[in-house]
Amino acid sequence: MSGFVRVLGFRPTFFGTPIGRYGDAVLRGPGRWAIGEREVFGAAVSAGNACGYCTGVHAQIAAECLGHPVVDALVHRKAELPADVEQAVPPMLEFLRRLSRDPEGLTTADVATLRAAGIGDDAIREAAHAAALLEICNRVTTALGVDAMDSVGNRESALMLLRRGYDL
């Protein structure tokens, strides 16, 4: 059992169950963004927060859905962006990075840029919820010293979360 799953199970009624249900709603519920795109958002926010555990797991889920080249380009910034990536994802991802890094620096012009890229208000809210979820989990994971897993652990966790969802 991974470190974060143990965290969720420690006081489930206080943290584990509510955050799991929130995670299931924002990362698996109906919406504008595909599961892999939401996971890319979470992995990129986690990478920006230097949370190795969350980056590893969510990047692996995104890779299972979208492929490693997409994750390498969007999350790790180590490759060219594949041509088949949905056009709205890169600007949304850059907005979420800025939201995480400098929320006070965002302006209405930043939202107008997203709208000009064809991203509606509901889609912006959905992506912001995915980022907010990971912001919370990054801080809890980091504060409690949950270590990043190796690639085998990331893949096992990713496959389990794809199968079961987050409402553990």
C-alpha cells in the first residue's frame, strides 16, 4: 500500500473519504476534459510543487491514457508536443501552472486568453478543480514525508486508480 493511501486511511472520515470523493468527481466525473488531460494537469501542478509522489503517479496515469510522448512534452517539458494533442490543453496547462505559482499575478486577461482559445468557463473551472485537488494532496504528501515511488509502484498505483477511481 502506497504512502498516500495510508494517509487516506488514517482518519478516513476527516480527510480520506472527502478528498477521495472530491478526487473522483474532478478527475473522473463528467466534463470537458478527458481523464488523461485532467491527469496531465495534476501531474504538471505536482511537478511544479516538487511533489515526487504525486508527479509520478499522475504522470503515469496520464501516460496510460495519452502516451509517454504527451507526458514527456506537457509535464516534463522534455520532448516536442505530439501533433494529436488537443489544442486547448497547452494553454490551459500554462494557466494552471501560473495559478499554482503566482495566483495573485493572474488577471482577467489570462482568462480572456483561454476563452479566445475556445475554452469555456465550465472547462476552466473543471481544470482549476483538478489543480486545486493536487495542490492539497501535494502539500499533505510533502508535509507527511511520503516518498516518491519507483516506476513499478507508479504503474501499479496508476492502473489501480484507473480501474477503481479515487473514491477508495
